Amino acid sequence: MFEIKHLSKIFTGSASKVEALRDVSTTIQDGDIFGIIGMSGAGKSTLLRCLCLLEKPTEGQILLNGKDLAHLKGKELLEARRQMGVVFQGYNLLMQKTVAENVAFPLKLTPYKKDEVEKRVAELLELVGLADKAQSYPSQLSGGQKQRVALARALASNPQVLLCDEPTSALDPLTTKSVLELLQAINKKLGVTVIIITHELAVVKAICNRMVVIDGGRFVEQGDAAQIFEHPQSDVARLLLGKEE
């Protein structure tokens, strides 16, 4: 279980203070495909960076199986990060390394032996449908293929949670469909909890079973995705759905 409890993030400058997240809380069950949707500037990117521990929250807790990740340091922090695979917007692939080397990269500082790494990489490339691209370079791949490499790399350390930042924003409709189907397959086959942060309503509608709507750094609506799509309660949800009154 992945829990966010009373999470806040305040950025303080020399003459200003920005409340990027304001006391947000939700529970994500094991096996969920969970959508976090909002417009630009709503706080999605800050939330992602807090969840994957790249930003330290100002207040609140991030609990994975009851353990608070928000205040870990050193080896405990590194171990916690291995429990969360992250697919960043823009892929963040290493352009001078092959597909196989990109997927293997997160395993560099683990106890895996060379033959174990090679086996794991081969399994993951087979899973994402890129077994024949192991020795290719990112510049030789399409956008959809790059996203699949990023997914394979995020899964390398057997994470419990997969965080996806705008996973289809740069893809055409057919490629989007194939990537979403892959995320569903990963969720079902590996039992990985998937959290998708997006501004695209169609993405959440296609595969998410639960969701939150974020606006102005707050969760303004959350619950069963199908129910929210059918009966949105917040102004921003109605706006996103085109159901403004």
C-alpha cells in the first residue's frame, strides 16, 4: 500500500513563498493503476518529485507498506528509491549507451552479477517488445520505442511502484494506445502498482481504476475513476470532462 498523508511542499524565495502542494492525502492500493490528473501548474510535477524522493516535502508523510519514506537518508533512502521505478517525461535515456546498457544502468550499484544483469535486461526487453533492439542506440528509435526502453529501465530493480510522468504526451494516438496496453500488461503480469501523472483525460479514462484531480496544489476530487467520469463533483473535473454547467 502506498499512502500520501497531509503532504505539503512550500518553495521559499528571497521575496516570495509558493505553496506547490497543500495538505494532500490519498491511499493507493497494491495493484492499482492510479491516475493523478490536473492542468498545467496544478502541482503535478512537484508531487511526482516528492513521491520519488527527489524533493523533500515540507510537511507530511509518504508511506510504502507503512514505512515513511519522506525522511529517510543514506542507504535507507537508496533502498527506498529502488522500490519505485520512475519514467520521466522526455525519457531521460543515455544517448551514448545502447538500449541494453540503458536498461542495465540502474543495476550498476546492486549485488547483481554480470550474467544476472544480462539475463534481467533480456527479460525486460522481451517484456516491452524490444528484444531485437538491444544493441541499438536511442537515436535509432521511435518515440514509442524510447518510452518502452524507459519503462524497461524503470522496472530493472523490481520496484513495487511505477511512477509515470506524462507517459504519452509526445506520442501519436496509435503509439499511445500501445504504451497504455503495455502498462496494463505490466500491472497485471508483474503486480506492479502504476501511478500515472498526466493532463490527458483519455489516458486516465483508458486504464486507471482510481484517480485524484489536483488543482492549485490541492486534491479537489478523488475516488473510483468511472464514477468521477460519470458524475464529476469539482469545477476542474467538470472542465476537464467538458461538463461545465
